[in-house]
Amino acid sequence: MGEREKHFVELKDYIRIIRKRWRIIVAVMLVVLAGAALATALSPKVYQAQTRLFVSTSGGSDSGALLSGSNFTQQRVKSYADVITTPKVLDPVIKTLKLDTTAAKLGTQITATVPLDTVLIEVAVTNTNPRVAAEVADAVGTQFTSTVADLESVTKGTSSPVKVTVVSTPTVPTTPISPKPTRNLALGVVLGLLLGIGLALLRDLLDTTIKSEKDCADVTDATVIGGIAFDPDAPKRPLIVQSDPQSPRAEAFRALRTNLQFVDAANHPRSIVFTSSVPAEGKTTTTANLAITMAASGARVCLVEADLRRSRLLEYMGMDGSLGLTNVLIGQVALSDVLQQFSDTGVYVIGSGSIPPNPSELLGSAAMIATLRELESRFDVVIIDSPPLLPVTDAAVLSTIAGGTVMVVGAGVVNRDHLAKSLQTLDAVKGRVLGLVLNMLPTKGADAYSYYSEGYVSESPRKRAKQREQAST
């Protein structure tokens, strides 16, 4: 991948994060904007009055003297600007105006600047009272003229060679210079957006849940062989391939069936363990729908409920669970006695049976191996619904005797560390991982799985019937 492609991918990631976390960004921006508005409303209004002083030298009629005087004044005027804020100037101003302050405090409200290559001094006075600001500026200008004359008088009684003239008298300001609502609100928006985007990026960085194929690729080289959309109504209609065969989720199970047929075609497994990292990743509904989909293509499928701790498969399929796998393994009943055909399909189901005290030992027993081999001889494919890998070792035990293992990965449910640890568990027992099935993928938002677009899903029977009716009329 070239540098341009890397940068493009990074840009796409940033855009995805912004689209996904836009609520956080907007919320932070509004909070900062509200803070800026509140600070602006509570801040006192500050006014500024200005006066301008001209510094000149007396004497000298020829051009050389004038040039020398001009240079002298430009050098001198820089020092004058510093003198303006000293007690020498401000104490008389305070006394004249009868201000309740000190020269040091008043000096913080006064700024004196000298424009480049000029003999001008621009004095600006700020105050919350516009009239006081104008009075102080006027008094400073007046007082400074006499202060400079006094400072530059070499001998008492002689006139000063430097003259300061007020060339611009201050007026009472009508518009405050602070606060500036427009500027403050604009800065609030910009700062809020920056903070919001930063928080969104941090939130995404700290969020280690699996959300897409890319996240899986960061953890493992195992192939993603299927993606199943999230359906909030899945608990109400777990067997989606029967209740809504034209839905995107049903189509995804058919795609998973096709992909499984091409996994290691030369050594295709006859038995497949389906497991997950943690509970609630949709493993049981995935196995049930896949089994029905496989049977619809003509295969004889046996679906084994090997989750001996929290079995729910028969509940989803509405079948009897009084006898099952555990009863066969301990020799209570024959295998044929617990096989139940699901509806009029080619799916035969074996429930978990009675809950044993030692599930892992029972699933790894010689009886389980013999049962599995017999099922492989009777059916085209045996699908085993097993418990999650991290809480218990049942699935790892089953992976050693089955033809392969498929990991169901719940998007937004399992994090990368969990998935990595689960795969390490399978690798430790030399389990054969056929691939990953991403389940509960979002269909909306920044992380939406692109497969689930309307163009990939055939029209519903009701819509086709309506179109035929319109065509006939």
C-alpha cells in the first residue's frame, strides 16, 4: 500500500469516527458554546478611550539641525512611552480626578505605544465606565505634557527643548471593546469542535470492541466467511430464514452457507463446531438458521445442542428437550431415539438432554467421539452448537474431535482481547479454525456493513404480487 493510499485510509477512518461519534462532538461543542455565551454574558463591559501625543524639539533652523532633532526625538519618544505609566504622571492624574486607586493599578489600564518611525505616542485607557476612561485619557495627555517639560528642563527656569502636544483629544466611547460576543461564540464553536473531535477519537481509541472485518483483521488472519446484520427483533423471531426468507439477514445466512462450501473444499469437514468468545454473541441463532439454510439446498443436516450449561436451541426451534445428547452419552437411550426432525425440513436436531455435573469431561469422552463419528456417517454435515470459549473449556474440547470450528463474533459485544484469547485457546489444542462469522453488524450509521443494501436483497413476495397485479390491470 502506497503512502497516498495509507493517508486515504486514515482519512476514511477519521471520517467514519466523526460520523459515528457525531453526537459526542455536537454535545461537547454545545457545552463549550454555552460556556462561552455564559462567560460573555457575565463579563463586565470594558470601554477604551484614546488620545494621541506629538513630540517635537525646539531650536535649529538649518536642515542638519532639523534632522538631528528629528533623530533625537524618535529615540527619546520610546522612553516617553514608558514614563506615561509611572507614578510621576499618574499620581497627579489620580489626585486631579479624585480616583480611588493607585498608580500601579491605574497603570494596568493604560497602554502607550509608538508607531514605527514616528514621533507620536498613542495612549489608550480602558475602564468599565466609558466616561472615566475618557477623563483619565484626557488627564494623562495633559499631565504628560507638563511632566516632559519638567523632566527635560536642564536648568531651573529655562524652557524644555522637547515639547509634547495633544493632537487628538479623547471622546467618551459608546461601544465596548470587551467582551466581543461574535468572536467569543466563534471561538467557542471552534474550540468545542476540536475538543469534541478529540474526545470522539479518544473514545474510539479506547473502544476495543469488534465492529468490522478490519477489527478482526487486526487480531487474526482467519477469514471472515460471513456477516449477519443486527436485528432488534431477533429474540422474537430467531429463525429468520423461515419467518422472513427474503430479509437481508436470511440472505446473509445463504451467503454463509455458500462460503462454507468453499472452505477447504479438498478436505471439507463433515462436522463443524460453532462457538464464540463470550455469551450473547448470537451463536445459537446462527447455527439454527444456517442448518435450515443448508437443508434447503438439499443437504441432510444434524444440529447438535452441545451447550450443556445454558441450552436454548430447542427453545428457539420449539422442540422437546426431555431427552438428548447427555442421555445418549451415558447409555440411557440410543442415538436414534433423540433425533428429532425439524418441521418438514432436512434438519434433524439433538437436544442437550439432562444437565450433567461434568460437561467438559462428557463432551471429550470416547462416547462423544463415537457418537459424532456415527452422525458424520448418517448426515452430510453435523453442526454443533457449543458454549463460549472463555467461560468454559467445552468448545475447545469439541474442537479437537470435530472437523473444524467456526467462531461467531458479535459486533459491539466482544472486544479484540477476548477474540484473540479465544483463538489462542483453539490454537493451543490444535483446533482447526475454518473462519469467523461477524454477527449483529449494524445496518445504519458509520459502521454499517455495506453488504446489506437493498440491491442485494430480492423483492418480497408481497411486493412482487403487487407488481404482477398492477401489470395485469
